[in-house]
Amino acid sequence: MGISDNTHSKRTIVSLIKGLRPQIPATVLIVSDEETRSHSFYDIVHEQGCMYLAGASVKGASLYDIYSDFKAASFKNSETQTFLRTVVALIDLSMKYRDVSGWFPKLLLNSIYITDNHSTITYLPYSLIDYLNTFYEDDMRQVLYYPAMIHRTASIKKEKSSRVENEGLLTDELLFSRILARLIYLFLTKNRRMNASGIEQSVYNSRVYYLKTEMNDMPNGLADTLWNIMHGKEMQLAFLRGALVSSMVDETDTERIDKIPFSRRRGIISCKAGISAFFSRRWKLLLIVLILLGIVFYLLSDVMMSRRREDYTAGLAPRQVVELYFSAINTLDLYYLDAIYYKRSGKRVKDELSTVYVMLKMESAFGKTLVHPDEIANTEYDPQVHTVFGIRDLELDQIENDAEPVFRARYTRVISSEESLHETVMEETIQLQFIDDHWYITKSERSIRSEGSHMRENQ
């Protein structure tokens, strides 16, 4: 079983034995070239710290053992050829299995044992092995289940297919052909599922590549057959078997990698998968992209507008400039704000208002209505409908009246935040200078006096 006192706790082993009891006795089907016979597991043995199933004698190596030992990095070598003969034997003896039982075996890699000469295959009962597999690590289960589970996630959910009858019996030859294609693909891509850091990627998250880009000495016929099956084309077992047998006797020279169809090249497949993954998460990422584009657009337009800026402050007195400043904040008019400050003064305020502007405009683009806090009461605020920003209760006093007048303002800034209206009482000191026949704000300092949120009441 591969389960012992060294690998699992005593509590886990007790739980395993309790769950196994209803599975015993379990029928084991042994299929060879000459005959088909059945045996059974009739007991559970816990001996010398290890778990065993007593009864049927299992000969050969499991598909999982063969997979673990498989090291071939090219197609035309003895190891790959031996594996292909294993698959051909699996096709032939599974057809005999179907003739006896009425259905094909479900290929869990640790439920199929094959002798070295490929003459005998032992099929362990699916339900028993499926139960035992719940005690293995998820990475191992991903490999064990990959061929049999066409539509499967890392949580090892069972496949839902119209070709599998209500009782879960696999009767469709076309589906079994696809399962075998996935088995071949699993083996032949074993050494190529590495990310940039050299770490093996999840089996289920691996993209389906054209195998000739993985092994460029693979015959075109087999590569095309596996590509078609892996992408849903229905093929009889005889056709898959024929492609396997032909590939084992094909002695043609290695074909150039540049003959691979454009749509099947690794880079194109990766690009398509990346685009698909992007759009599958678009409800998150598109908003971020739009915000970034909005900021870039604002910065570019700001540069362009600075070259032809209108003279908004011509003839205005210092108090009028300050009043225009708060009007620009209240209406999120970034052009007025830029004209009021002298050169790069007020960069922090302008950056902050630019961010608020983009965020609120994005919400408006998704159907929300932008309103001023004076236009809506707390009880009327609906976060699904409204987006709120503005200042109210403005009090403005001039505290210095010399060559560089200074004003002090006190006001409440209101902005919508999730389910509430966030209010901040601010105090700001503003200093102006008369430069080039205009009054400009050259310095402003703000401080927070108090803040709080008003939650929307349930109606």
C-alpha cells in the first residue's frame, strides 16, 4: 500500500482500516494473453508497521512505478519504446477486460500492474484504490488520477461525463482512447513541466503542447494523433494502437522543428493560454488596467495642457484665488488646481486629487452616479448606486495680510468608501505670492482634526 507507521499516524491507520473493511472482499482481475481469471483481497494485515492486503498475488510493476522510473528525454530510445509497448499491451488486454466485465478499467496509475514481458496485467478494484488514494499527498494524487480524470481540478473531483453511466462504469471506447492518450502525454512530458525556477509544475495546470515540440524526434503521425485526441477529437482504440505501432518501427530521420504548424508551436500555445488566463480574471485585472491607463492618460494630457494652459487667475485677488482653489477641489477640476499652484508647488495635493479623480470616474463608468455630499443624506446613500466626493462646511479666514498673505481654512471632506461615507475634518494653511502679475498658492499645509464613517442604514 505504501502506508506504514513511518508515513502516517496511528490514528490515520485506524481510520484507514475502518474505511477499508466495507471494501473487503475486493475482486482483482488478472488478464493475460492466454486467459482471464479473478482473485480477491479478503483481509487487511498490519504487520511490522506496514499495511498489506491479503489474498490475491500481484505481479509486475504499477504504472505509477513505471512513471516514477521513467527518465527518457527523447523519443527514439529503448526506454520510450518499452513504454510504448506497455501502452499497446494495455490496449490489447483492456479490450479483453472489457469483453469479460462489460466495461473498460479506470486507469488509476497505482491500480494497474504490468509484468516485464507485457503478457499479464493485474487490474485492482477502482473503488478500493480510490479510497486508499485519499491518504496520499495531493501532488502524488494529481499524477495517479491524471489519465482517468478528463475534467479534473487539483482537489481531485471525479469526472462528470455523459459517457459514464450512472453507476460510474466506463463503457465508451472513445473516452478510454482519450484516457490512454493522456497517459502517454503524462509520461512523455514528465521532464518538461518545469517553470523558470526549475520547479515541477502541477500536472493539472500544465498546458497541452504539441509533443513534437517536446521531443523533436517523435514521428509526425503519433504527435498529430495525440494532439487531436488531447484536444477532443474522437478516435477509436484501433487507430491509436496503429499510430503507436507505426511510431515504434518508424526509422525516418528527425524532422526539422521549424516544420511544426504555426498554431502548434510552444510559444503560440503559451501566448494563447496566457491571454485566456488573463481574461478569465478580467473582472479584477481589467479594472486595474483601466485605472493605470487613466492615470497615464491624465499625466500625458497634463503635459499637453500645460503648454496651452488658460489664464484662470488673471485679475483675481488672493481670497478669490483661495476660493477658486476649494472650488477646484470640490469639483475635482484638475486644470484649475494646476493653474492655481505655482509650478510644482502642491504636488502632493494634485497627486492625491488625481488618484481620487481616476477612482471615482472608474466607478462612474460602471454605472454609479457621482454626487456631492450636499446633494445626498447619509440615509439616502446607496453604495451600489452612488459614489460621493466633495467638501462642505468650509470656513475661510485670512490670518496674514502682507506681501505674502496667509489663509486658514477649516472644512469637512466626504468620500464614499465601500458601505459607508468617510468624513474627515481638515484644517489647512495656505500661503500665496504675487508672481508675474498673478496670485499663486506657493505653499499649503493640511492637518486632520477628526475623522469617522457613517454606515448606510438597512432600509
